[in-house]
Amino acid sequence: MSTHEPPADRDGCPAPTGADSPTRSAVVSAPAAGVLPDTGGAVDRGRQDGPGVAGPSDASGTSGGADGDTPDAPDAAAPDDAPGEGGRSRTRELLLLSGICLFVLLLVNAFVARPFSVPSGSMENTLRPGDRLIVNKLSYAFGGHPRRGDVVVFDGTGSFLRKPHESAGLGTSLRSFGREVGLVPAGDSVYVKRVVGIGGDRVTSAGPGHPITVNGVPVDESGHLFPGDEPSDVAFDVVVPPGKLWVMGDHRSASRDSRDHLGEPGGGFVPESKVIGRAAWVVYPVGHWADLDRPDAYAAAEGTGGHGEQG
């Protein structure tokens, strides 16, 4: 689709690398063939025999007889369109079609789905550098909420990054709108991580050699963790505030995630309002096509989170 593909994660790792209208032609119309100049006399000499006298050519529609009159030729058909009109019409149709396609694409980017690229390895092996994602923006529409195990793309401004100072004005509003519909790259503030805890959950780790627990339930993450990685190299114990998320990368030893932002504004928790959508499909490269389904590992924690169970 014709849209920018902004990076979907920044962890310090380098990123992998109609037609012009035809010229109007001047048209000069010649007199129709067979039309005699005005001489002040009768137009049709074949009818000078008088009333009621039919010439020999009356039945066929041509005048002329023994006196050698020149037969009347049928009027030449005038062209429907002057030369060049067809080209301009096709150009207008192409421009209209292109405008409609662009409008539909912008609507899809803004409200339905949007492509993103992955430059770092913080989500390996689920996502690899160079992967192109399609993010489903309808996953959490109409009252839906992120769930444990979802891979989400979000704006880390205010949680993973300090909010930059932007003066209010038309330019700022246009840039914000452009980022929303995909006309302007989202920049370095967009991340992709896996949801480990939702609002109301208590998420803990005792450090290396121990699993992550959600509301006291150990979570077996071996199905999606990077081979050889510990669930967490650091110990932590947090309660996720309502309306926020605790997120971690699948390549835990290479991911700067909620654990690394505990002492920063926002405490490492990502507001649900900052979630752009759920990473639903890997569409490029072809050999890595995949549906990013929610793993079963977090099902054991279902029903344990009180008000954190948001559906």
C-alpha cells in the first residue's frame, strides 16, 4: 500500500536496511460536402419541373436528371468530439480513480490496518529485523482491550520516552494527523512488545532461573522466548494500574521494556490509549509469513486478575 512504514520498535539496535493531458488541437470545420453556395436561386434544381412533377431520382433521394444536375451528397457526419477530448476524459477518470484509491487507503490506515517495519531484534524469534507487520487497529475498538500474550504496537511517548515539547499550532496538528493516517513516519517513539500484565495484575519475577508469575500463577513462556533467554534477568514485583499494560520483549536479554523504565515517568506502564493496535500478521519476507496468534501460555492466569480481566 502507498504509505510510510515507520519503525515499530527502537531498542538501540540499527535498522536493517495520470499522464499529462494531451495538447488541445484547434479544429476548423469545413463546409459540409454537397452544399451549394447561395446564388439567390433555388436550392434544388431537380424540382424546377413544377409542382407535382417528380424527377427521376425522387425515389432514391438524389436530384439530377437529363439536364446533368449534380446529385446532392449526404451531409458529412460531424465528429462527436474534437480531437483530444477522449484523452482529457481518460486523464480525468484516472485522476479521479487515483484520488478515490488514496482516500480509501488513508481511511484503512487510520481506522482499520496499518503496516509497520521491525528494525531491531527485541522480539526475536517471533519478529525479526526487517519483518513487515500489519497492525489490526480494530482489535481493541468498540470497547475491546489488550489481553495477556497479545503482541501490540504502541506509542511509547510518556512511558518509555519523555514527552517532547511541541508548540501548539497548525504545523503540529498536521504532523499529528499525518502520523495517524500513515502519511508521516511515526518516528522513534513507536515500539512493539508482548503484553504480560493488564490492569489489576500483579506481575513478579524472582530473577534468573525463575518464571514470570501473573497473580501468583507461573507462566511457561518457553514457546515464544528467544532460545537461551531467561524469563527475566532482574527481579521485580509490580501491580499494573487500571487502564495500563506491563509489556516485555520476547528476546528478553536484548529488549528494553517495562522492566527498564520502572524509575521513569509512567513507571514503565503503557497506557492502553497509546496502543495503536495488535500486531496481527507478518507479511514480509515471504518465508516468514505468520499469524501472530495469542499463545496459550497466559491462559493459566485467566480469571485471576480481578478488575484486570477486561476481555
